[in-house]
Amino acid sequence: MLVDRSLKLLPKNGGALAGGLSGFYYRLGNVYLLDLNRYEEAGALYRQAGEINDQVNILLHVALGIICRLLR
């Protein structure tokens, strides 16, 4: 059987599946196939969201500092 290299076999009980991977796997008979392309794509989006969150926090901190100086 040929399997795309981006697919990783997981055990049937799928302990990792309970950890938030449920949207990233396919079931094939008695095994689950983890789609690493989708998993890595989601990880990249999560990292981008974290970077955006950091930038927003910095902007809010600067804005709060400016507002505090104006209120003095």
C-alpha cells in the first residue's frame, strides 16, 4: 500500500487524537493516518496568531503609556 509521506500512522486507540488532533487524521481500517501537512499548516497559523497577539500587546502597551502621559 502506498501512503503519502505526509501521512503518519497512529495507533488505533489514538491517544494523541484526544489531544486536539481530531481534525487532522484519516481512518483507514484499524489505523489512523495523521495528515502532517494539515497539522504543520495549523501550527504555522497558530504561530502567526501568536506573533500578531504579541504585536497587538506591544501596541496596546505603547498606547496606554501615551494615554497615561497625556492624563498627567
